[in-house]
Amino acid sequence: MLSVRGLEKTYGTRPVLTGADLHVAEGDAVALVGGNGSGKTTTLRCIVGLARPDAGRIVVDGIDAVARPREALARVSYLPQRPSFPGTLTVREVIGVAARLRHQPSRAVAREIELCGLAPVADRFVSQLSGGERQRVGLAVTFLADVPVLVFDEPSASLDPLATRIFLARAREARAAGRAILYSTHVAADIDRLATRVALLRDGRVEMIDDPTLRGEAAIDARPLTPGERALQQLEARDDDTLDGGQGFSPAMERVGIDRRGSGERGLWERLPRAAGAGVGSR
């Protein structure tokens, strides 16, 4: 579905990518992990056409993204780390414009507003939104597109706990539908709860880690919750009660698997240094 071979990119005299390879298959969710300045965002920007690689090949759904960029990019939906939208448009108008550009019916706008928890701010100007609310708009625009490949740059970086769960549930649904997902992250839970494989970016190259414990929700290691995770559970429980006027989750949210359970899930992150032979830091 998405294939990257021999990707190279240099900024000035500093080589960032020196022959990176990765592959994301249909129904795969690959977490791109690396330290500060390792080239995670550069890799994603090359894939979605925002940066031109110095060498290498990128194939999206069978189409060469360098030779035929328009056709390839029509099959990708991308969420940058800090999405930007015109402040003079409302949330509903932004998603409506995205629906027209992606040739989606008008009912898709209402669907994304509901599924991304944007109903309370749907008619508010983007300039009036918080950072987390803007990130939810970005999620709505990204998931709106009916494309085979989804690319996210640290999608949960600005999200509150409930919005993170919305993202994970939507992404799992997309994965189950056979879409390919590539996302960069430095959050352990984002790996454990979504990834099927990990792409460890180091020294300009990618080492793929295929850990069997990532396959299926039941494979997550069980352990007692930490105090911080218990605090997040309590926060999420309050969010659940206040969503939709205190009436609980909407049927649409229940459809994508968002429920009232806490999220004390982890497992792979602690094993990454041993599996890859080196520690991993945040970007």
C-alpha cells in the first residue's frame, strides 16, 4: 500500500535520511519512532509531497509519488503536527471545504463533526478554538477523505485524553477496514494501542520491529496502573460524563469503539531499547 525505498534527504550539509526503507501494508499501522532530529517529520513530508527527496522511491497504492505526484497524493490523507486552518471560517465550514475538495457528500461533514466530538464548537470560528479543538478539526479533515493511506505526524501531541481515545478508535476502525496507517509518535500508549509494527528511525535509516505482542488488543501486557494512569482514568471518566450534555457517548462514537474503559495499556515501549539495541528519545 505504501512503500519507501532508499529515501535520502539532506538539508545544507547535514544528511537527515541516508537510505531509509519502510513498508506499510493494507490493514497495517506502523509507528515511526526516533529521537530528536532523527528525520521522522522529514520522512512524512517526503511521503506526502511537502518535501522532495534527494534520492529514493515512494510508491503509494501502486503509484510512484515522485513521477506522478498528483495521482499518488490523491490517495493519501495527512495530518501535520500543528494543523492550520483559516481563522475566519467556522469548524463546519472548514470540514465542508475539505469534503468538497475530497469529493465527499455533505452528510460526511455532519458525520465527522459527531465522531470527532466537535458538535459543541461546530459553528465557532477556528480562531476561537483551543489548540486541542483545532487538532480535532484536523482529525475530522484527515479521516473525512476516502483514501487507502493515512499519515499522521504526532497526532495525539495536542489532544486531551478523551480526544486521544477518539483518534485511536477512529484509527483502529480505519485499520480494520484495510487502510494503511503511518504515524510518528513518542507516546508509548499510542504505540501499544494502535501499532501493528514499529519503524525505528536512527542514523538516517529505518529498522523495522515486528513484535507479536502488538497484534490484537488481547495481547497487551497486563500490569497494575501507575498513579498517573489512574489520574488519567478519573479525568477520562469525567469527560465521558460531560460529553453530549451528560448523556454519555453518542451512537456514532460507540460504533467506532469508544467506551468508558480506562486506558492503562502499555507494553512494547519498555522493550524497544532491547529490541533495537539503543534507547529512544522524544523528537
